[in-house]
Amino acid sequence: MSQSTTTSTELTSQYTAQVTGDLEHNVKEQERVNGEIAALQELLTALRHDHSMLVNMQQALGVTPVPDGATATGNGAAVPAPRGQESTDPSARKRTRAKKAETASGRAPARKPGVKKPAGKAPATRAAQPTLVELVRGHLAALDEPRSAAEVATALGRAHPEREIRTTVVRTTLEGLVAKNRAQRSKQGTAVFYTTADRPEPTPEAEVQPDRSA
């Protein structure tokens, strides 16, 4: 009887230890699976939220909505397009279909007559801005000594940051003023400098002739 009792006790201890270990493993697996389910549920919630926002943006842009059955939830059921923003007016639906038909046929829809903008404002705005030639001449007139094309372009660019002033264009403008005798060009080594034109010298006819009557 003692040996039978001892053997039964050992088997009971072994089974108890095995069952306890299996139970702990089972609990850990449940915790792991529950964690994965919670993470997947959060991911599914985020995807549904993004899907709703994208659908609203698509409707706001006037893009053709995704056909039914193209998107689905986690359980495989199709997500129907939101109908809260659809118009129930039959005339509005007809206008929408007519626009789609015109777009498909390549014809642009006729524009409705609107209020025309005054035509005199744009020329007045452009005329109010001085030309580059005027800017260059005014800058040279304010200088006390010659300046190179790069120096003139830099100064004008700082004074008028709203305009794109390039050195090559300023140099061409300066050469044009030189050709029209409105500016003078001088060289110092290989560098070229510009200044305003000098005042015209008196002509020989205007010079005072000596009195020969004496």
C-alpha cells in the first residue's frame, strides 16, 4: 500500500507541475494574442478614420466616388459611399450628368456672363512702374563717380527687391545709353565704368570773336 501511495503521489506531483506550466503558458499566449488584437483594432480604427477623410476630400474636389464594393471593412463587408452630401434635386443631377457628358465629348461648358473687370487699371499699374532705363539713368545721375555694370545692378537690386535685375541686362542698358550719348563709358585696366554724359560744350559759332574794328 505504501509503494502504491508513493507512486500515486509522484504522478500527481508531475501532472500538477505540467498542468501548472501549461496554464501559465496559456495565460501568456492569451495576453499576447489580446495585445495583437488591440493593436490591429487600433490600426483598423485609424484606417477607417483616414478612409472617411479621403472620401470627404474626394467629394469636395468633385472626383468621381469609388464604386461600391471597392473598399471593405475588417469583416469583409463593403463600405458604401456617404450619401449625406448627395443632392436630392433631380435638376442638379441632370446638370451634373450634362457636365460629365460635355467633358467626355471634349466640349467645354459655356461660360456664364460675369462682371468684366475695368480695362483701364492694368495699364495704369504698369505705367506707374519706372522702366529699367529710367532706373539706370536716375542712378547714374545721383552718383559722384563712375560705377561698373555689376555695381549698378547690385544697387538697383537692393533698392527694388521686387524686380529681378540682372547684371547682363543692366550692362546692355548702359551700352544703349552710351550709344545715345546719354552716358559715358571709361576703362580702367580691363574694367569698364559708366557715368552720366557731360554737358554739351559750346559750339564754335557761339564763341566770342575778337573785335577787329580797333
